[in-house]
Amino acid sequence: MMEKKLHKEPKAKEKDQTPIIEIKDLHKTFGKDNVILKGVNLTLNKGEDLVVLGRSGSGKSVTIKCIVGLIEPDKGEIKVFDENVLNISKSQLNEIRVRIGFLFQSGALYDSMSVRENLAFTLTKHKRDLSPEEVEREVMEALENVGLAEAVDKMPSELSGGMRKRIGLARTLILKPEIILYDEPTTGLDTITSREISELILDIKHKQKTSSIIITHDMACAKMTADRIVVLKDGVIHAEGTYEELEKDEDEWVRSFFE
Amino acid sequence: MILAIKNTFTEIGETTLFVKRFFKEVFIPPYETKEFLKQCYIIGYKSLPLVAITGFIMGLVLTLQSRPTLVQFGAESWLPGMVALSLIREIAPVITALICAGKISSGIGAELGSMKVTEQIDAMEVSAVNPYNYLVVTRVLACTLMVPLLVFFADAIGIIGGYVGINIHGDVNFYRFLTQIVQSLEYLDLLPATLKTFFFGFFIGMIGCYKGFNASNGTESVGQAANSAVVTASLSIFIIDMVAVQITDLFF
């Protein structure tokens, strides 16, 4: 089972300040006049867990989808590992994508494949020379990391919401990413399962030394995981600080997230 | 009105780019052989019962319907050749392709549409797996190769249906029946009919993939993708058939 001991890292100011994701002046408009991002500036430092807060539709998911090239922004710069992902070839982008894990809100497991096949699929596409025994070992290791080794032969339709997210996370972890982007990891889950997922995020950060951007509306998750929090409003970063700082922010709108 | 015209041209442009991408990616490794074989199994093998039943009924009904007219002219002996020619040149390819449009194109449209809506295609993309290569190339190739084989199978079963139809009203030896068919067929009856089935297969797969791959977000769009795939694929089969017949008429 999953290790319950939490490994809370030191806060951002005590940590390595080397930026691994730098977003500058990011703009995105859908259609003619649906302006979502109006110049987002964001930095993720190495080893940091950055929580992004904001109202629904404020552009949080759009921002992280721009990072991995799922959405093309209209203007701006996104540097990941010192490479501007907007000006590189598809193969270079794919090399960066392998180093970034992305946990979708729904888990996005492949419905037609079992849990084992879901994990092995991603692995074998990138490491084609692995023997079946090695693939099996890596699959089981990733599943043990999320505490779901017993679900290896199940189909996604047989899994609960929390299990789907954990398996989604295991599928992300199997490529040993350096950055993980979490898109609302606890949405739709009960309080206990949400806490388990938040503990898992911390556990992974400790074990795999990852850096993360976590988009969430769940303040308990934010409190547990955040080294730093940014708040998106009207397409720009409206506030930034630690949980404790923003909880006492002079802006009532920012404080309302913490009430 | 102007918006509708603009949307139509946009769709034509997007479809063209989607098809063009197929010819670019089909030659680029990695080759997804395992997925291709799986799709051949699903598209080809799993369609055999449906194609067999339809093929048999086509042959039987065509024989029973044609017989009275031929009997009136005392040309009953032409029945095996006429049935075989009709089946091989036109009826079996078109009817089998229409069945495949209903079964395969809608299935692919719904499957890929659902994958798109539930972010499974995005999940492939962000894990640096090329979803077009894995999902589209394999399915389109499998359709292009399996539909002609299914048509051959429908031809054979249809001819057996025709034999049963003839024997309802008479007693014809199977060897004699086959000899009459072989004597009435020429190589040029088979070639254009076979060539057009590759195009049928290609478009059935491509339309299903295009509709599914471009499903907009929302579960409603999955149904729309499946429905639209069947309608467009069926229509395209008739258009391809019309063009193929014109070309055949011109050159053969």
C-alpha cells in the first residue's frame, strides 16, 4: 500500500531557484473575442510545487496545455528546460514531452486497454528494446508507487474515480518525468480520496524529485502541496505567494479562495 | 449563408490536410504493426458473418428476381453468368462497402470521437506518442486492405446464394454452374471492380477517422461523429462508384 508518511519539502524561498518552466506574456484567444489569457507570466523552479488557483474558465488548464503543446498560444514565450517550446520542431517537442508528465482531470486512461496495457503502451513506445519481463517490472513498480498493484489486470471501466486518477498518475510516472502537470487532480473525489491523492503528490515529489504545477480548486490539496501559489484573474497572474501569505492577502477576492 | 459556404470550404481544406497527412505518415516509422493486425482482425474477420449473410441473400434474391424474365426469353441458361457478372462488377462491391460504412466507419468515428472527448488522444500526444500514426494510419490501412477481401468473400458467398436460387426451381449441377460462370467472366470484369474496392476501403476508414478525430468536445459530438461518418462514407461510395464506372466505360 501507499506510504502514508508525508514528506513536506522546505518552502520555495529556501529551495533551488533554477527556473525549469518560464512563461512570458502568454496570450490566447478562442474564436473572435473569447480572450482567455492576456499576458500570463509564470515561473516554475526546480523541485517546486506550484499551485495555480483561479475561477473556472480563467485559463488555468489552457496555460498548462500550452506548455505541452496541446494548445498553441497566440503570443508569448514558453521556455521549458531552457528551450522555447513554441519555436522548436515536433521531434524536439516530443523529447521535451517525455520529460513532462501530464495528469488529466479525468485520468484519460485508454478505455480499450487494461491497466497493464495502459502503462506498458507509453513505456514500450519510448523504450522499444525492453524485454517483456523488464516492461512488466516497470509497470508493477509504477503501480506500487501509487498503491494500486492489485489493479493491474482491471479495465478502466472497473475503476473508481480515485483509482483512475492514480493509474493515470502511474502511467505518467512510468517515463520518470522531471516535471508533472496536474490538471485538477482531486476534482470529483470525496474528501478522503482527495487527501490520499494530495499525499501521493507529495510522496512522488519526495521519491522522484519532480517539480509540479498543480491546478486545483481544492484548498486542502493546495495547502498540503503548495510551495507557492499563483492566482489567475482576468487572464493575468493576479496574486502570488505562499499559502500563509495569500490567506492573509489584503485583496478580499484572493482571500475568498481560502475561506 | 456566407458563413455556411465558408465552413464548407474550411471543412474541405481540413479534410484535404488530414488525407495528405496520411500519405506523409504512412511511410514514417515507427510502424504500428501490432495495432494494424488488430484492426485487420476487427475490420476483416469480425465483419465476415455480416458480409456472408448479406452476400448469400444478394445472390439468392438476384437469381430469384431475374429468373422469370430470362425464362420468358428462353434464356434461363444465362442465369449463372448474369448473376455472377452483376455480383462481381457492381452489387457485391457496393453493398459490401455500404455495410462496411455502416459497421466500420461509424465504429471508428464513435471510438475515436469518444477518445477525443475523454482526452485520450491528448494523453497520447503529451506522452510523445503520435496519435495519428497509431490510430488513423493503422485503421485506414486495415480498411483499405480488408474491404477488398470482404468483397471477394461476398462475391463467393453471393455465387453460392445464386446456386441455391437456381436449384429452387430446377436441378443444376454445381460443376456446370461454375463452368458457366467462368465462361461468362473476363479478366476485365474483375480488374476495375477490384480496384474500386480499395478506394471504397480507403474512404470508409479515412472518413470514420476524420470525423472521430475532429469531434468537438462533448458526448453529443460522439454520436454526431458516428452518424456523420456513416452518411458521408455511404455518399462517397456512390460517388466513387459513379466515377469508377465512367472510367471503366472509357478505357475498357
